[in-house]
Amino acid sequence: MSDFREILNQAKQQIREVSVQDVQDKLNPDNGFTLLDVREGDEWEQGHLNKAIFLPRGFLEVKADKILPDKNQAIVVYCAGGTRSALAAKTLQDLGYTDVYSMAGGFNAWKNNGFPFITPEKVGKDQMARYSRHLRIPEVGEQGQLKLLKSRVLLVGAGGLGSPAGVYLAASGVGTLGLVDYDVVDESNLQRQILHWTSSIGMPKVDSARRTLFEVNPDVKVRTYPIHLDASNIVDIFKDYDVIVSGSDNFTTAYMVNDAAVLTKKPVVYGSIFRFEGQMSTFIPYEGPCFRCLYPSATPPELAPSCDEAGVLGVLPGVVGLIQATEVIKLLLKLGTPLAGRLLAYDALEMTFRKFKIPRDPNCATCGPNAHIDLAAIPEFVCSVQTTSNRG
Ligand SMILES: [Zn+2]
């Protein structure tokens, strides 16, 4: 019966060892080598080589096929000091891998030589439970959740659409939510604007929304802008955000948002609601059409009823706002296909979703080749029947 030392010596005679210097100079992922870290999870988390693949030695035999499908790929295995990697290299050879090396001295020698390594960022222990259902989706996972926590989303309007979008984006752990709204909460808002409660009546909407969002998820920073967006402030605000959610029913604001978003190259997730019908799209500057490609004229008369109290089914903004929130998460995590170049029309009575292709307009005044964006020149939209302002 051989003891451990003997097993190790035998393994070392049957494998090829390379130095940390060799790995730094040439045997690295930039030159087609796969770096395999066979340490335990807590060691990996303290730091590891850039672009290394994590596969603890205990799982090597079970998972090698899946994680290292090509038996002829060049693999440099490392551990903390070079012992486990020598044994792992031997195991890989026994499994049929033909081009395996063990990095002598391991991660400790790598660090002692002053070579670069990365320390993975982690979702905090106190956040693991809250985001556990995201962490279990491979396409989101810890890196996706960290990305969400670092993301910044601006909601233009804390009304019907901003409410469901805001609540779910906060619950999802989008780290910073900006809210633009100058209104105060009115009793007629409560039928659909779920950010606001009966006790919020009379409060500025941004303050009422902040209170709700903090209760939903205290991880989220809420920045409030109780102002009208106009040419003097919009670009400065947009610059700080990754995605803009447009939930305003005011056409001046819709064009202002569009033109400022194209100027600052920020994607806009657009939604609108009217009675039983909703429309949604995602405008990604210069990749797809913008709002003005779709509605070139600043005040289309057929769309005029939007700023009065035209009526909207209370549950309708829930559907539309959540599709907007879904688009936001997809954009932030680069998942799936955004609703760019397509208008999604929802009819609650027929329970249909129809998609219409919307092309870029080569003559678009905002995103076309001869575009001229002048935020100060966007006309004030006047309602045909003047009523109190009442968003979405
Ligand atoms: Zn356009």
C-alpha cells in the first residue's frame, strides 16, 4: 500500500509541470490554454487567475466531460500549492485528456510573483435569500444579480406605468431607481398607481413612491426629481442612468425623453395605455427606430386624448408596466431579444398581443442621417380639452 507521498511522486512523474512564469508568459487563455482551478469554493472566492474555469477537484471526474468537452484542449491545472493540481492533472490524463499541465507552486506562487489575479465580487450573505430565485437561474446567477445591483434605471413618471415597473424593478434588486414626477398623489390615482396608498393622498408622488420602494427593498437607492423634464435639465439627468422607462402620457415629455435619449444614447423602454389597450416598444438609439421614427409629428391629433382623464382600466398598466420592467431587466442583463423595431399592442378585451414591425425612418429628425436635435424647440403639447394633469 503506497502512502500519500508515494502517490504524489508517482503522479508527478507521469504529468508535466510548468512554472507560474510559463503560465504568465505563454500558457494562458490568450494563447488558447484553458486554466483550470481545482481548489474549493472559498479559495476561489479569495482570488483566482483571470479567465480560469472553476472545477473543484472533488467534482473533477463527474463534471470534466461537461466543462471540458474537448479532450485535446491544452489545460493548465492549478491549486493553492501544486499538490492537488498534480493529482488532478493525473486524473485528467486517466480520463483521456491528452495535453494537461500542472502549475507548480500553484496560486500561492502566482501571487508571490506579483502576477495579476481577480477577486470575484459576491452578492452579500445577507442578500442571498432575497435574490435566491435569481441566483438559481443560470442566465442571471450571481454575476447577473451583481449587475442588477449596480444598474441605474430612470422612471419618467411615478404613475400608472412607473408603479408596477418601479415595484418589480426594486424587488428584482435594480440598485438605483430614479423617479421623475412633479405631481402630488390624488385619490383618482389609487385605482391603478400601486406605488401610492390611501395614506399618500396629497404627498408628492416621488416621496410616496420612495416610501413604498424602500419597503419593497431597502437595498435600492431611490433618487427623486420632483420637476418637469425640460431642455435645461433632461440631459444631465439621463447621463446618470443605464435605461430610461418612459411612462408619461404627455406628448411633450415623450418627445423630450426620446430626443434626449438619442442624444445621450440611452435605451428607452416605452409604454402607453388607453382604456383597454396598451402599447409597448424598446427604442435603442441608432440600433432600431426611435419614438420619432414612429410618430414624426410632435402633436398627432388622433393621439390627443392621452393627457385628459380619458379612462383606463385599473389593471391595464400592470400588464404594460411589467412588460416594460421585463424589457429593462433583459437590456441590463443582455438577455433574449429586446422589443426593438417592434411595437407590441395589447388588447385586454380580446386578450391579444400583436406585434408590428416598425422600421427606422431615414428622414427621422432625431435619429436620421440629417437629424437636428433641438430640445428647446420641442413644442408644449396642449390638450384639446384642458383638464387637470393626470398621468397614466
Ligand atoms: Zn428616429
